[in-house]
Amino acid sequence: MTTESNPLTGDSPAGADSSRPAPPPGCPAHGRGPGGLSRLHESADLKELYEELRAEHGPVAPVLIHDDVPLWVVLGHAESQQLLRSPAHFCKDSRIWSALGDGLVKPDHPLMPHIAWQPMCAHAEGDEHRRLRGAIDVAVAATDFRGLRRHVNRSVQRVVNRFCEAGEAELVGQYAEHLPMAVMCHVLGMPDEYNDRIVEAARDMLRGTETAIASNAYIMDALQRLTARSRAEPLDDFTGHLTRHPAGLTDEEIAQHLRVVLIAAYEATANLLANVLRQVLIDPRFRSQLNGGQMTVPQAVEQLLWDEPPFSTIFAYYAKQETELGGQRIRKGDGLLFAPAPANVDPRVRPDPTADMMGNRSHLAFGGGTHECPGQDIGRVIAEVGVDALLMRLPDVELSVPESELRFTESIASRHLVELPVNFIPRPQQDVLQRPSHENDAPPRQDWHIGVSRPVAAPEPRVEAPAPMPVPPPPPATRPEPRGAWQRLLRWWRGY
């Protein structure tokens, strides 16, 4: 099928065969829409569908989303780079989208929260983009990453202290979804706002439930109060740098950008952290490489950014002029989905999708070009320290259900691990100011159960103290050997 016979814009956006009735539910062809195009939102397995589209259309394929709105999905790695790095041809301003202008996208479209233009750097271009993005970049650049690592370690201690004595946990809901929010509240300058309520509100917003609007209002209220406090007395935190920036962001601009930073960082890092922990628990080879030193935690994180990027697709880019991409004719006003998940397994750059990609950061998990994720290094620190510190606290942690029972929820935008149940030897809580460790574990419990008294150790026999011996003179004082340069650097890097 060529785009000439199946244009994505014009009088017949779904193509010449748009009058053909859709197959009934249960039909093998279900999931195909007008023009025989695949409906992404009806696919039960998007990974499989992307490979079918790649085989049929090449690196850029025509598809449909909700309400049979047509889009292109960019499946190729090189084509994705071209999309991201060609601001003269593609932008993120949905106001030029033909489907929106033609009334195909209704105000209540399920993806409207992703699509609707907002006066933020994620959608802005030119001077306005430079003004807004410049303020964000300065705030990120001011991050003290050594201090951030120390705070992530302490946040791990607090979160793990909640369940370490139980001997079992669910690492998505109790860990991966809590740690990023605790850290991001600290980064933005509102550590007191972190609690179960703000985590639940973020989950609710991202799932688009009936109470998502109320949850968004709850988070915006917290961010508006933070903005007002920072305006009155700016501190040396992310929000303080935004309020002091010469770009002169308004309070509304600051609060809206804080919301994007908070929710995007939370969602991406929670997904990444859960995916890395899952891989550690299900793949003995992967875990042995970590334990044996053949792979570092940062390398493990990068591997999962290739295999399971936090966002499967990013909505959306729009053609500013007629152009060509991946052998397809792209018309002015066409919409295009940037899709890191299929692009990361493009056979032209990764013939073996299971191959290790150690040290290779050319994945597309954080986008690229002018709209590349500004906070990716903060997300990496949270994931790296979050994995390392958890395994230090609970080195014997194991999956408590068969791998086949792990479930995912999937949408066009992302793929979420629902639960990650584990068990481990119960351990005592630790001081949050201490470095996470398992060296101070309590001794193994005796065999006892409820209703039976704990065994009481018999008193040790009294032994007469021996006669005092002469105390030898102390040896001459010697200076301890200095810690090696590598050990000092590693201890400094980890925040201790």
C-alpha cells in the first residue's frame, strides 16, 4: 500500500477504501479500520503489530488511533532521528494538524490531554521555546548530583523501612512508584508534600480515571503553593531557579512546567525502575553479571532503556511542509507518532533484539533534538541508586510468583508492569542517614510461632576471671594507610 493511494489528509483521510465497513468483533481482521489500516488502540500486542507494520510498510507506517484518526508511526531508528532533529520540517504544535483542523479530532478524544497544544516548552518553537526551555535547562544544570545521590539513598532507606520487617513486598506499588515521587518532591523543593496521597494522585492522573481531573487539581494546588512560596523566598532548588531566571516566567508558566517535570519524571522513572528490578529478578544471567561485576548498575539501566523504554510512543509531531520520511510521502499537516519502543529494535541497528547494548546510549528512550528530555540524568540517578541500594538492603530478594504470572497493562503510550511480588529474609529497619547495607542484619529467628513462648537462652556458667596479666606497652603510633583514589572517588560518587 502506498501513501499516494492512501493519503492521510484531504477529503478522505482514511484512504480510498474508507467506505469499506469495518469487520465485526471477533473477526480475524478485527483491529483494521478504514482503508485496511491497523488501529493501534485495539491491538492486543503492540510489539507484534509494530513488526507486522514494519514488514508491510517499512520504517514509517500509516495507522489509526481512537475515532479512526489517521497518523503515521515512525518505526525506524534513523527515521526517528530525522523526525526529532528536523525542526524545519516537523514540530510539536498540534494547531497545524490537519485532522484537528478538519474536525476529525473531537474535544473529548481520549488522547486530547497528550495532543492539545499548551503554552509550554514541550509544544513551543523558536524564540518562545528557547525562552522556556532555557529556564528548565538552567534549573536542571544547577542540580547537585552528589547531593541528589545522597538523598536517593536516604529515600530508599525510608521507603524500604516500611516493608523490610515483613519479609515480603510488592515492588511496583510499594517501591518503584514511591521512590521517584519522594525524590522529585525534594528536587522541586516541596519534600513535605510527599506522601501516599500525592503518589495516588499521580497514578490516577496517568490512568485517566473518572477522578483524574480532581487528582490533577490536587497536584496543581500543591505546585501553585510551591510557586508562591518560591516567588516570595526563592531557595536553591529547581523551583527557585525557575522563579529567578531572567526569562521571567509567570507563576502559571512555572506551575505548569513543574507539573510536566514532576509527572513525566515520576512516570518515566517508576517504569524504568520497575523494569530493571523485574529483569534482575527473572534473569539469573543478568543478575549474576551485576553481582559478578561484569555489568554495572548504570549499564543495566541503559540496557533496559533499550529493551523497555519508559514511553513506547510520544504524542506527537506534525509536518510543517510536504516532505519525505522513510520512503513515504508526508503531507503538510500530517501527524506522526515518535515511537522509541519499535525504533530501539530496528533490525538495521539491532539485528539481534536480545543482544547486550552495554555502554551504548544511542537508544531513543529520552527522545532527541530540541525536545530531548531535559531531566534524563535525574531519572538515571534515581533508577541507578534505587536498584543498587535496594539490592544492598535485600540481597536475597526473590520473585515470589512464577514469571508467567507477571502482568502488564499496555496503551499506545506505554507498557506498565502491574505488580512485582517478592520475598526475602525479614530485616530490621535502618537509620536513614546510614548507607543502605545488609551487614547489620538481625540474627536468624528461632523456630517459634504464635502461641508458643520464645525460647529463652540458658544462663551461661559463671567463669572466674583470670588473674590480670601485665599490659604490654602500646606499639608506636602509625598513620593508617590512605584509602585508594578509586575507593575515595566511588564513595564520593555514591554520596558518602
